[in-house]
Amino acid sequence: MRQLSSRDAAYLFLGDRHSSATVISAWVLDHPVDALPLTDENVRSRLRAMADLDEHLRCRVHFVPLSLGLPYWQLDPDFTVARHYRRHPAGLTWHEATRALADIGDRRLPLDMPLWFAHLLPDVSGVPGQTGASTILAIMWHHAAFDGTRWTQLTRYTLADPTDERGPAPDVWSAGTSHAGRMELFGRELVRSPVTWWRFLTAAIGRGRANRRDPAARSELEKPGPWPHTRFSGPMRGARTCSFVELSLTRAQQIKRGCPGATINDVMLSVIGSALRQYLADLEEPYGPTLAALVPIATQGGATGVVNQFAASIVDLHTDIADPRVRVAAISASAADAKEKVNARHAEAAETGLPAPLLRALGALSRSSRLNGHAATGNVAITNIGPTRGVTSMAGLPIATMFGMQTIGTGCLLAHSIRSVHDRLSVSITTDASVMPDVDAYLGYIARSFDDHHAATHLA
């Protein structure tokens, strides 16, 4: 058994421990008429291969009594892939499939089992960008066990058919074979507790003194930003829902070339910011001078034993700038500054983390109604998943595209994830259905914003 880090355990204690901590990753497979169907055993064998590489898929969470210490990963003696897999009825429409995914996203992963579950939706018609029937493999997983980078590495290597571009196998993660009962863990953490609290308090006092000496050293998330309250800043009331739109990667690269010094990420931040600005304007919802995005940044030299190797940053989307080229340049500068500050702070900070009792108390506070009206640090979340090189087929069926359902929660009810698949960018959005009942309409705003950026850079 292995103990969770404080950063990873936070996903079990803070927020609602569900919509703010679980992700659904979905693969869309083409199904040519002459192709053999994707069998349950074929899927289960690939899931078993993934569980052999990373035993998070075989482990359940073992909590310390009274949360005196951080929980542990412990191998589940009853684990079988069959208990984590379901085939849905064939022949759903895309609308019915998104309803099914919303129901899956609303269903909690039981904490007495490994924190994942796979769903196969065969012969789905009307999937965006697809002409015939498609099969969707959707896997829900918990952020306490994986981050996006690790999950992408695992699925790319074990679910897709082998290719020369697949790359080396990911590192094996093992929980070990040791075992301890609840009272033994309680005694162990009782002995450790004074040292844990001493380290935490010493680090907190040192950080407080440093901030008083140099107020500019405060992290971006601690600074009160000018970010306005929008419909996406309230409490979670409805079910999570998701969909996606595909954009041309070639055209995105053309936009980037028209904005010297910018990256594809900078371009997409501008595209989404402009789409969100116009969406709120058409709803006649004023929001102030500009909007901001919560953007995770991979940390350099991640701490040992920590699954989630990223830190949050806030990037100004500069939605007050009309010219797409000028806005992309401003976003590029803001994103570079945010990344530099995150990496500098990560390099200086010790991995002390919050003690488990404090995490538990903060979790109870965060779920209280008193915090429901607090605005988010940023207005929306935007995540870049990265390219999926070497992923072309699964069991001989072509992989058409990928999309996902992201984490959302009170204060940030709209999330975007962007990944390149083949020659396209797949932009997934996740939101609370109570604040955005028509997801496809918002996807239209993103597509039009993308076209506007392309036109502006080509005219220039």
C-alpha cells in the first residue's frame, strides 16, 4: 500500500468530491460496414493491460480513522475488470448518447472500489463530424489517481493498436503488497502527526513572512483579480453535460503564423475568450472589462509521489481587445508571465501539503452553503491535453476523434479541453446544464470565433 500525497488527497476531501474531481475520457471509433464488431473481451483485455501498468486501477482508497493522516492506496482483493465495465444498448443517437454520458457523469464512483469505470456505447448515430455509426468508449476516472498527462500516456499505449509512433511504455506504478489495518494506520499516523503539523506550520509561517516582505511574491491565485461574476460563477445546481466541436489544425497553425511569437494554445485561449464574450453579450449579460481563464500548467521537476503534476494559473483573456491579432499577442504575454511565476514558485516551495485533518475541515467548509455565492478566481477553465501521436485504431477500428467531460464545480461551471487528433483540434466543453441548456449553441460561437481569427490573420 502507498500513501496519497496531500495534493492528490485534496480531490477526495475538497469540493463535492465528484464533479470537481472526476473526468470522462471518450474515444470515438469509426465502424466500417465490413469491420468486425468491438467485442467486450477485446475491450476488457486492453483495460487489464492498463491495470497491469498502473495499479491505481486495481486499488481502492483506505482511509485512516478520523482522517488523522492522509489515505492510502491498497490493492482491492475483489478487483476484476468485469466489475468496472458496462456495454450500453446499441443504436443510440448522439443526443441520447450525450444524455447517457450526463447520467454517467452524475453517478459517483464508489470509494470502496478502484476509482474508474468504463462504458461502451456501440453504433451511435449522428456523432459530430461522423457520417456513419460510431462506437464510443468512455472511461470515468478520478483525479486522485491520475492527472491528464498520465492518463493520456496509459490509454495511448494500452487501448490503441500498436504503431511505430506509439512510443515507449509508461513507467509502471505499483502499490506494493504491504497491508495494514485501520487501527494500525491510526497508530502510525498518531506518531507522525506532530512532525506533520510542525512542517506544515513552519512552511506556512515562512511563506507568510516572505509575502509580507515582498507582496509581489504572492501567487496569482491569492491575488484578488478584477474578474467579474458571470452565470458560470455560481453554485453547481444541474448535471454535468458535455459535447465537442472539431476545428482544422492546419487553419489553427495558419492563425498562429499570423501572430508572431504566439502558440496554438495562445490562439485557442483567444478563440474561446472571444466566443465567451459574444455568448454573454447575446444573452445581454454584462460582465465588466475582461474575462480570465483558469489554466493548469505542468510543473517542472514534479514532487516525488505526487500524481497531479500541475499547478493552476490565471490567464487574462483580454476580451476587451477587439483585434484578434492584438488580443492573441496580449494573451501570449499574460500566459508566459503566468507560467514563469508558477514554475518559479514551484521550484522554491517544499512539498509540505496540508495535513489530512485540515483537508477534511476545508472540505466540509467548501460544501457549506455559505460559500455558494463566492465568485471564482477565474471565469472558465481551459486545459490543453496535448497531441495523441501514434493513435490511429483500436481493435482494427479507426479512431475518429476524442472528447471528454472535465471537472467543474461551484465558482467555475464551464470547462474546455483541447487536444489534437490527426489533422484536427477537438474542443470539448463541460458545463452545468442549468446555466447552459444548449451546449451546441455555444459550440457554434467557438466555431465562428475560430473563423473570425482565421479571416483576421489572413486579411493582415
